[in-house]
Amino acid sequence: MASIFSKIIAGEIPCYKVAETNDFLAFLDINPNAKGHTLCIPKKEVDKLFDLDESTYDGLMKFSRTVAVAIEKAVPCKRVGMTVVGLEVPHAHVHLIPLNAMEDAQFIKKESLSSEDFETTAKAIASFL
Ligand code: 5GP
């Protein structure tokens, strides 16, 4: 069965898109640790990050760096952190999280955002790409 992220790639489930190439997609996490929390995924569906072929892995890291630089310009924060978990969605992904405190990296404190907040944030990040 296709992962929920493959359904997002196919346009079957909506997302707040930040960036897209032929091989990768970045969109806002629906239950963010902080405003601007973004997921970067390969369009190729593979469960675990380190099972990706080397070229896709390298491409995902490069893509994530580009998106992280844009997040840092668009969202006030001390820095952008990168985390890989994958316990919820079996489709390799990188979390890019604007950090102001250690709690922002801990997947405990969640930010409640309106759809307007999500839309404005996705557009703001995209404007720096
Ligand atoms: P992980 O698999 O790394 O443990 O967590 C998966 C992440 O994907 C979570 O932070 C969760 O909020 C996010 N997520 C799960 N389903 C969706 C979805 O349908 N849309 C979006 N934008 N994010 C999702």
C-alpha cells in the first residue's frame, strides 16, 4: 500500500508545499514542533533513510540543505535542526525544524497553527528558494 507521503506526492492528499523537484518534495509537517517545521522526502518510496540508494540519499541531503537555508531566512529562529525519525511514516524523510530551544527538537511540544499560518509560512519559505 502506498505511504501517506506517496499519496501527498500523487496529489491525493493535500499539503502545504514548500519546494519540489523531479525527485524530491518539501512540505510543512501537519503537526509541527515549531512554525516552519518542514519534511523533505524522496519521491521514490523507501521506508528507511539509510536504505536509500546513494544517489537518492545524496540528492535528498542536498535538497534538504537548500530548503533549510530558505527556512532560516523565512522563519525567526536560532538555527534549523535536522532530525530523522521515521517511526510514524514508513517513507524516508528528513525533518527540518526551526529551533529556538532544545524543546523544539524533542517532538513533545507541538505548535497549533491555522491554515492561514501554514499557507503564509510555506509561501515565505518558498520565496527564499
Ligand atoms: P516520523 O515518521 O518521522 O516519526 O514522523 C512523521 C511526521 O509526519 C510527523 O511529524 C507527522 O506530524 C507528519 N505527518 C504525518 N502524516 C502527515 C500528513 O498527512 N501530512 C503532513 N504534512 N505531515 C504528516
